[in-house]
Amino acid sequence: MEALSEVSQVKKVNGGSVVSPKGFYAGGVHAGLRYSRKDVGLIYSEVPASSAAVYTLNQFQAAPLKVTQHSIQEKGKLQAVIVNSACANACTGERGLQDAYSMRKLTADKLNLEETFVAVASTGVIGEYLQMDRIAAGITDIQFGQTQEDAEGFQTAILTTDTCMKSSCYTTEIDGMLVTMGGAAKGSGMIHPNMATMLGFITCDAAISPESLKKALKSVTDKSFNQITVDGDTSTNDMVLVMANGKAGNEELHEGHKDWEAFLELLKNTSQDLAKQIARDGEGATKLIEVSVKGAASNDDARKIAKQIVGSNLVKTAIFGADANWGRIIGAIGQAGVEVNVDTVDIKLGETTMLLNSVPQVFSEDDAKKYLENDTIHIFVDLQFGDGEGKAWGCDLSYDYVKINASYRT
Amino acid sequence: MEALSEVSQVKKVNGGSVVSPKGFYAGGVHAGLRYSRKDVGLIYSEVPASSAAVYTLNQFQAAPLKVTQHSIQEKGKLQAVIVNSACANACTGERGLQDAYSMRKLTADKLNLEETFVAVASTGVIGEYLQMDRIAAGITDIQFGQTQEDAEGFQTAILTTDTCMKSSCYTTEIDGMLVTMGGAAKGSGMIHPNMATMLGFITCDAAISPESLKKALKSVTDKSFNQITVDGDTSTNDMVLVMANGKAGNEELHEGHKDWEAFLELLKNTSQDLAKQIARDGEGATKLIEVSVKGAASNDDARKIAKQIVGSNLVKTAIFGADANWGRIIGAIGQAGVEVNVDTVDIKLGETTMLLNSVPQVFSEDDAKKYLENDTIHIFVDLQFGDGEGKAWGCDLSYDYVKINASYRT
């Protein structure tokens, strides 16, 4: 989590969620898309909220993303987002697009909103059509509120192969007013750069223009959601959506505002917290891996190398097997497509130095093995080549990853 | 294997090997680097052979690669190559480099050759020093000859986690003379683009200049060894080395020679055959996957997409589980970093069309499942976007991949 505690204003709220910021409601319902679990979720804001989103870079963007982009483009404001799991509504052509627009209209009608104040998201199997009768019934039936249970209803409804809900909540002060930010996310396989099979929903009661919010989201995404990887595969569907409804009463935030950095820290905390929860819950994962790289030519280079390491199947399997095989870390660094000095690399696994100035060090295999049996593993790389720093998060590669993915549809 | 039989001159020689071309000898010995298997191998040519090699693009190139580059740079000729398994002699600094030069000198002395006529290769664990006393004894003891057993001695000595030897042999006519090419290879994990933990040794009795041989190797590598992937990880050590000693008696080959294309076909056949054997023997693999892409904007684009598909963990696990989850193929196409028309994609699994003009097709899940239980799986993609074509080869991702790599060193 970097040295975020030093920015004294940002505080974690244990048990907080998307309904913690003022004026936000959530809920989930079982609409019959899955056997028994909730599968349609809703977030609602009392007033139109400035909104921004980032989307998958996969060229086959699913229909709901197109509808959400359309909504946000209109006025930069949203008041609700409707989400379903089980079916991704991707590669479904014109019919899929109409279905996504229908989801938007049904939700707008239920809540008495303009259609463009509603965003849509879907996650699940690619290439199947939505069961629109069940979706419609679900939207009719869905209840929403501000309790922990309501938030968990939403958090549950958006899951696919996830084994647990993901939520986070942080506060800070802006203009002397308490600003709260809450988040929910899903995603456990097909997780790689740039919004890969991951949905993130962040609510906030700060006042901020859509343009400034977009800027903030973009800068923070590169240090959080875009730095996690489970399997290197990106998806057609996924996005991170932020809504800020101004209920906290601060003066509107913008880059020149004295508390702009505090807002960025708030968003970074909320996002990194969700991102790490996603990485830790990677399909079949038994461990969270955090890779910290410093001494790169630039922050971009450092992030690239960190992600290459955490994305390497060989590193991931070695860590699953608690095998301190640092040669695989060197292999990953060397293929990251980033310039390094091959004679000045330090590698540490936890507190143990494995490589110093590119020279292998003697270390206790037993101690290393013991360290690798923890449930969070830290890999530190110092390239001694520049001032760039960056982190990435991922998980180990286990038998269960194979098991889950060999039979996802069946 | 594409339509190679149409180029009538190129014929497969069943049971052929690196000793099939005239004037080549091979052997392997157990030097004690492994418990019981052979671990030092030698190829020898009666006369200096024009030689060319391609090397890993990983920035951390191992010591033996540097020595081999040094040897080839001298006169473009080699008469012997010495190879050890068990230890990669990578990330071993100055001492490692001296060890690799010692391997070269010991071999040159044994065979009465100039040192620069000897190439060196190593494969195994990164970051450990060679046991030079054992290597030296192995080089002293190694026998070489021209029998099938001699060839198999070499083929065995270069293996690591491979479950089987890899060899291939083809012939063609050049200037009316019979030209023979033989190959041996190792590699089963850390296999990705650009020479990743893979060693390939190709012998040939054609007459060709080192410069022309280099050109031929480069052009063929992009259609063979660089198009296989097992796990997306590249290694520090690996290379493909070709030696051609002129014993066939043809006129020296060059790009303008009337049989230049025949020679390229010969090299492509030999290389693709080895490459597919490596892919099929990927760590834990139960199936060979061949992806054929056409209709891309260029051959490069087609190859990139083919490799992205065959490298996707999600595609690999689906095929391991015999699950016709074509959505993962679309996901891989969309993230290959290559322009496509998202509305014109066809996908076939074997004979079954899954997607036509980007519209999902109804197909029998049972038939698809039955097809996916074969030991070679063909995926066909037509982008209908241009004339580019390309192929890539890989394998499925199984429980055994995890098992092998969770405990490689232990």
C-alpha cells in the first residue's frame, strides 16, 4: 500500500462499502441467471453524480460497455448502474446491443430517470444472449437500501468464479469536509492489464466535475487496476466506474484545488485495495504476490517489469510450490522489453537477498521456503539503473486454476 | 506442416537425425551433472561447417551464448558443438564466462581444433556454477559416432524436463545432388517467442556460405521456433544453431541460386518438425495445439494472433478440459495488439464452425467435446481483413504443468 499512511488525511474504514458515501444505495437480487446466487445488482445515487469510467482495451468490447460509454458521453453524469453476472453479453452483435439498451431503459423506468443517467455492466460467458425476461423481472424485483446487507447484495450479484466479495472504503478531508469513497469489485480469472475481466464500482460523495474525475481515474488506474494480473488474459467486458455525487459539500475539485492530491490518494487507496483483493482471489490462488521494482529508468518501466514478474507462469508456479527459484525472476526481468543493466540487479524475496549486483548470494533454502509459505509474498527488485518505481500484484498458479478453467462452462 | 508436400523435392526421412547428413558425428555421456541420465553431448563435423545461430532475446544472455557468438563471429565456421544439461551457466558472472570458455577449450583440445571452431550450449538451473571437474571428465570420456545410438546419446544428453527426445530429418535435391538435413532439440518449459529455453541443433551437408545460412535461418525461425509457446516465459540460454559442411557436393547456395527456395523449404521442414515436437512435449502437455490464422492485414499480424491464442492460459486450460469455449479465443484475438474487423471473424475448431462473421453458431457440444479429446487440436481463424497468414503451436495447460514447475529445483 506504499507509504499512504504518511498522507495523514486518508483513513481506511473497516466494513465500509459503496453505500458508505452519502446519498448512495445498493442492492442485489436472484433473477434466475444463476442457479441460486444473486445475479443482478444495482447502485443508485439520490442525485446525478459526476461519472467517469475506464474500459477494456480488448478490441471486442461487449455491448454493455458501449451503452455505458453512450450514457457517460451525454452529460458526464449517472444516477444508477445496473449489473448482471452469468452472461457477458459479448460477441452478441446487434441483438446484444439492443438487450443492453433494454437493461438501461428498464432500470431508468423503474427509477424514473433519464436513460442516459444509467450505466450497464455484464460479466460471465461470452457469446450467449441475455435471458431478457429474467433480467426484466430481476430489475422489477430488485430492492435497494443503505445497510451492510444491501451492499453485500450488490457485491454478491456481480461475482462469477470469485470466492469472496471485494469491497473497500476510505475517507479524507477536503475543504474541511469529510469525504467518503466506497468500492466494490469482481474478477478472478482473465485478469491482466487494462481492465481485464474485472468490474470495479466506486462511489464517492465528493463534488468534482466529470472531466476532473476522468483525469483522476486515469492516473490512478495505471497504479492499481492495471497493475494486477492473474493469467495474462484480458476480457471483452470489463470496466471501472466512478460516481461522485457532491453530497459531502466540498468545493468542486479540480487539478488546481489544494486538496487535489488528497483526492487522488483517496482514489488510489480505494482502487489499490480492491485491486489487491482481486489479485488475492485469483482463480485457484493460495497467495497474494506483491512485486516492488525500483531503480528503473522510469516509473513506466518499473511497472512493466513488476507486472512481467508477477505475470510469469514460472514465477507463479514456483511460489505456489514455495520454491525460491529466483532465476525465473531474472528471466522475467530480461524479457520485459525494458532496458536494464544486466550487471547491477538486486533481488530480495521478503528480507532475503538472492541476487546482489547480479551475483547469486548464498541463502538458507529452508528460511526461503518458510517465507514462501506465507499468504502474502513480497518480491523486491532494485535495478540500480534510474529513479523509476512501481508495483504490481498477482497470485500463484495452482492446480485449482487449471481445475476451474478446464471446466468453466460445464 | 502446411502444403509442403507440394514442394516435391523435400522428403521426410523417418528415423533420421543429426548424423544423417554426410560427415557428421554425435554422442552423449553421463558426466555426473544429473543422477543417472546422460548430460554432456557433442556434435562433430569432419570438416569446418558454415554456421549460423539465433539467440534468446532475453537481456540476461547466459555465458555459453556469448562464447558461441564469439566463435561464430570469428570465421562463420564451426566443427563441433559441446552441450551440457542440468546447469544453465546463466547469471554466473565472470566465473561463468570463464567456465564456458574452458568447455570450449577442453573440446577443441580433445578434437584438435581451433577453439573458435567450437560452440558451447548449456541448459538447466539458472544461477549455479558448472561443476567443471565433471564437465572436463565428461568431455574426455565422450565417444561419438554415426549410428542411431550415437545420435540418441546426444539427443538424450541435452534434455531437462522433456519427456522424450526430439529429432527430425529431411532431404532435397540441390544441383541434382542429394542434400540431407538433420536436427535435434530440447525444450519443454519456459518456451515462448524468440528462443525461449530451447536448444536446437541442425546439421546439413549442403554447401552454403555463413552469410546465406544466417539469412535462411533468420527467415525460417520466424515461421517455426519463434511460433511455439508453452508458458510465455523466455529463457536466458537458448539458441538454434545450424551447421552446413558442404559434403553433399552442390554448388554453394545463395539467394540467387535456383534451388534457394528448396533449401529454405528443407530448413523450414526440419525446424517446424522440431518446433512441433517441442510444443507437444510442453511441460505437462496432453495435446498439441496448432492455430492457423488467415485474412490478417499481414503475415506478421497473423502470426502474432496465432501465438496470442495458443499462448492464452484460458484457451490452454479449456482445451485441457475439452471445453469448446471459443469466447476465450475471441478474447485472445482482441488483445493481440493487431488491428482486426470485429464484425468479420470466423472461428473453427477442427471442422466445426463456432463463429461466422462474428456471429455465434449453433453447434453440437458433444461433437466439439469429442474433437477436443484428440491429441492434436486445430484452431482455424479467418479474420477476413487481408491476405496475411500464419501459424503457431503450443500445448494445453494441465495439472502436471503446475506440478512440474512448483518443484523444479527440489
